[in-house]
Amino acid sequence: MPKFTDKTGQIYGDLLLIERGPQTASGSSWRCKCKCGNVVTVALCNLRRGQSSCKECADERRRIDLSGRRIGRLAVLSFSHSKLSKPYWLCKCDCGNTSTVVAQSLLLETTQSCGCFGLERRNEGARTHGKTKHPLYDAWVNMRQRCLNPKHKWYHRYGGRGITICDPWGDFQTFYDDMIQTWKKGLTLERIEVNGPYAKDNCEWVIQAIQTRNLEKTIRVELKGRLMTLPEISERYNLNQHTLWYRWKSGKRGDDLIKPVRSASA
């Protein structure tokens, strides 16, 4: 075992090493106090590779300053907070409402109001589209539920992590006009860029099997001190991906997730 070197008091950029941390898969770690006051645990190898601050400070340095910009009806006032490494900005709409909007939606201009634009489109002329029984209407409603309803079972994977819906798709008829040409029975709606918004240029119709495979790649599970996707766990422990998916979906975690599959003769 390598000899322990006490690095207490040493400084790496904005990080002051205050005590030794737990042993990790990457080796030893240190509890560090950042210049901003945050106390974080950092692997020694990351300190040697150049990590010099806590994640919040690093994100702040990389963050594009959007304050003062105008996107559609929104005037960006100031930075609000970060969630899952995504910066959110406080905006004031021309209608007077304030809202927090993820930076990506502002930069791509997929969100240009507090939601009043979509409401106006829906109320315009009080028109009735007459397509509530069409499969595209179900797809539109489900998309909105995942992104806008905190009580929906999948909200944490969509709206809860910053996935938004472009303003024009607040109106079903616009969604229908944009997507009907490529729709076929049996297909489901999926975003091309998994971290991007629901918008015409970022959506396509796919078979359910493809959607499930893409979802598996976005699921990350903490296992034996490491954060891994289902395909990574499948390869590491020689388990079928579908087996892992169904175990994960049923709530199994840790050793229950990776236990060997019993053969029929066992």
C-alpha cells in the first residue's frame, strides 16, 4: 500500500485541503474548503489533474451571462439558480409575469414568454380543432404532462431536469401541423438531442424499442461507489440490458439490481 502523505493545509487553486476523505474507486480523496465557502470531497487524482474549485464555482465561470438580453417577450433580469448543472435565469415577460427559465431554452429561443403566448394561441378565436381522438393529441397531452405537471410519474426525468416545450407547441394545432407529415401509427414522439427541448427541429417519430434504448442510456445508477448507465452495468456484470431495465423499473437497486440470473435448471 502506498505511503500516506499528509496534505492538510495545501492549496489547489481555490481549494484548501482540510482533512483526508474516504477511499474511492479512483483512489484517495480529500475534504476541501472552496474559496466560496463550500466544503466538498475531491479525488486526489482530480486535484492533480487541475481541479481548482467546487462544482458551483466552476459552473459559474463557464456560465454565459444572459442578464440584460431580450428573447421574444422575455427580458432576462438576473441569474436565479442551478439545478442538475443547468443554469436558470429570472425573466420578466411583457405581460408582467416573472418566471425562471433554463439557459438552453433562452439561447435556442424555444422559450420566448412566460406561457402567455401559447395561451393566447389556444384562446385565439376560441377555435376547436376537433382532433381530441387522434393519436397525436394523446402524444401532445403526454408531452405536456411530463414537462409541466410535477405530479406526473416521469416529471423528474423531463420538466424536473429542465426539459421544456417550445412556445408554439403550447397550441395543439401547431404541434399537429408540424408533426403530422412524418407520423405513422405505432410510433412515439422522441427528442433527437435528449437534453434539448420539445420543438419541431428536435423531435421525430420512432418505434418504442428505440425510445427505450435511448432512455436506458440516460438512466444513471450509483453502484458500488460508481455512477453508471444501464448499458455500462450490463457490460461490466454480463447481464442482459432488458433484465436490468425491468429490475430498475420495479425498484431494485444495489446488489438486487445485479444479482446473477438463475438458469432454468437451477
